[in-house]
Amino acid sequence: MQKLHDHPAQVHEVVVVGAGFAGIGAAIQLQQMGADYVVLEKAAEIGGVWRDNTYPGCGCDVPAALYSFSFAPNPRWSRLFAKQAEIRDYTVETARQFGVLDHVRLNTHMQEARWSDTESCWHIQTNQGVFKARFVIMACGPMHVPTRPAIAGWDSFTGRHFHSSQWDHSLDLKGQRVAVIGTGASAIQFVPEIAKQVTSLSVFQRTAPWVLPKMDMAISPAWQQRFARYPRWQSVLRKLLYAQFELLNSGLRFPFFVRRLQRTGLSHIARGVKDSALRQRLTPDFALGCKRILLSNTWYRALSQAHVQVLGGVREIQGRRLIDTEGRSAEADVLIWATGFEVAHPPIAQSIVGASGQRLSERWQGSPQAYLGTMLPDCPNLFLTFGPNLYTYSSAFVILEAQLRFIRSALQFARQHPASTLTVDPDRLTHYNQQVQNALQKTVWNSGCSSYFLDGQGRNTTNWPWTTLYMRWRLRRFDPREFIVKLTPPAPTIPT
């Protein structure tokens, strides 16, 4: 039998890694360009983070009219803030609508991407063989590898346990004693849901988050029909929502605006929590916006129930007993890790080997940086989606579409000129990142709290310090003057 690696490499102009909405968005752009491309997806179906996260109550904290492609509006959203299943279905339907599903290779896991100087292309090793491509778009998503903190004795836990992003639907939580570690975005959504089923619920919280009311509502069939018949109405709604998020993002620069939002948050706590001791435990001790702002109408009411208790961060686990940093403890049959994802050490960086032979993870050393969050030195013709320092309080689709516009412009430039490689000038990258870090010093994200925005060196490698309007302007087109463009030498003349 012929071995897998003996098969000849599959050659394409562009390889896209990942088939979440970033990968599907990239595929649509490539399809419209008439490019020869393939999308590699490690799972058995597309959908990315909205395929993987299926915990109870899972949904988006950005209104659906804005959390979708501007060129593919969906008039059938059932709620203002869509739930997980609808978003997953939207990804699949959009891919089908634009005819890109035939280009997706499922169950194809990228193991390594290595640049070849001799061939001026990338060699992508997968479990299904080797792919070669002149260009690679890494659409792997910034948050898909779950993390678990190193807690003393955690391996002694004798009950069932799982991460919120890998929800165990085979387990019936009815009548169980459940412990949840973490109070981030996923816990905010699933804790109120499982509190309805369990005998007791112990929530271990290191830091109380700011949680604001969620202005959610059902969208009636009549309004869905109106949006379908008059698409401009939904377009206007999208623009209004975009402006609202831009105002929020800009407003966080001003202390008086932050204080006003904090008063809203404190009132939200007061309405949902009557016990003064619990209210104090749930009141954040940092400026609103320093960590991710969360939205929920049910979080505080759920934590106020008699069978629910809120403890500090977990210090130690002894069998089925979890002990917090204050010495308080709780017994649990089931442990749910709501502890987030790997951000500072993205696993994809371990799999990318640049022109120098150095892995991207070695170059980054836990402190990622990229030019405009999209391109890297030592990695010719490679593009990131949702790269370092692009996160801001807006829709991920706003960020993604800005990046895709830039990537498409770069590919068009490469087609129009005999360019073999497009690479970031290291000096320009250094100057750009100095600008970013200097601007971040004045923002709420760098105001002193501990968050995943900051890497292990205390450097903010996550946030974009300006408006998304400026981001869209910076990414409006590929400017060859900002990059090292290596032209393909002309072919030798053959004498006749």
C-alpha cells in the first residue's frame, strides 16, 4: 500500500486554514477573484467556534444584524442577539449561497506550514497529505484552544469534568452538585441555564466581571418578512448598531463616560442581588472596560438563588472538595471549567515555520505581534485573520471584512505584478507596534486589572487602541511601499 506522504502534493494558488466564518469569508473573496484555492478544516463540518461551543444558553453578545457579513444579510434572525445554532447555520448557509463548500476539505488538520525559498511557496503538511500554495490565509480563530489553570490537586477530582467549549451533553445535570470555575463570557450564559437543573451550584470567581443589561428581544415573523422584502431597513439597522458600538468604544477613553456605565452596572447588581454580602462579592474592583464587558439579564438573579453560592478563586482540589483562596469549600459531583482559551500562546504559531527556519512561536515568545494584525516578517505571502492587537468593542465581522479587503488587495497586487513574495519590513513592524503600545497606555484596557488582553510580560497584545473606522482606513488597501516586495526574476532567453 502506498504511504500517505508518498502522494504528490496538491498545488493551489491559495490555501485557507480553517472554515469558521473567517475562512468562509476568505473563500468568498477568493471565489469572486477567480482564484485557485482550497480551505482546510480539521473538523468534520464547518462553523468554527459556533460549531464547537454548544453549552446551554450559548449565544452572541453583539446584535446579529451587525454580527454577520455586510454582503450577506440574514433577514431571518429570530432574536436581536442570535443564539449559537442560528449563527452556525448562517455560516453554512452563507458558504452554500456563495458556492464555496466544494472547496472545503473536511477532516484535514494542518500539522505544519513551512516556507520554501527555493520554490517560493508554502508547504502545508496535513493528515491528508501535503498541499503547496503561493499564499496562505490563516483563518484559525483567536480563541478555540481551551485552557485550564494549574490548580493543586485538580487530577484528584473523582467526578465528571469538562471545559465549557467541550460540553458533555451525555451528562444529565439534574440532581447533581456542580462546581463552575470561572465567571467569564461562557459562564455568564450557561450558569443561569444549569442553575435550573442542579441540586447545588458553586461558582468559583477570581474577579467579579462587569455585567450590563442585555437589550435582547425576539424578532417577530412579521419583522423578518419586512427585512426580507426591504433589505435597506436591515442595512440601516446595521449602520445604527455599528455607530452605537463605535460610540461605546470611543467613550471608554473618557472617565466620565466609564463612570456613567459603571453606575448602570451597579444598578444592575442592585436589582438582581438583595443580599448585601453577595452584592459586595459581585461588585468589580476595576474600571469597566479593563476586562471584557459582559451582557446578561439573568446572571445576578441566578447567583441569588438559595442553592447557588459564589466563592473565591480555587486554591486546591481534594477529591470532590474544592477549596477557595479564602478557605471556603464546596463538594461537587461535576466540575465545569469556564476558564477561557489560549491567547498569548496561540497553538497555530507552533506550526508555522518561516523563511529563516524559525517557528513563529519562537519568534513571538508569548508576546505576539503582527503588522496591522495581518502580516508577519519572516513569513512571506502569509496572512493572519484576527491577529494581534485587532480586538475592539465591535463586531468581529467589522474587523474581518477590513482584513479581507486588505488581503484581497495584496493578492490583486501580486497578480498584477511579477511579485513572488510580499513580506513585512521588520523595521516598519517595530515602529508600528511602538505606536500601538504607546496608544494603548492611555486606554482602559491597560488601566491595571489582570485580563487576557495582557500577555505574560504585561504587554497588551490583544486590543486595537483606535476606532474601527481608523482600522478600516488602515486596511483599505495593500500599499507595496510598506512591504518588502521580491520580484520574480525574468526567465532566461532561449537562443533560437
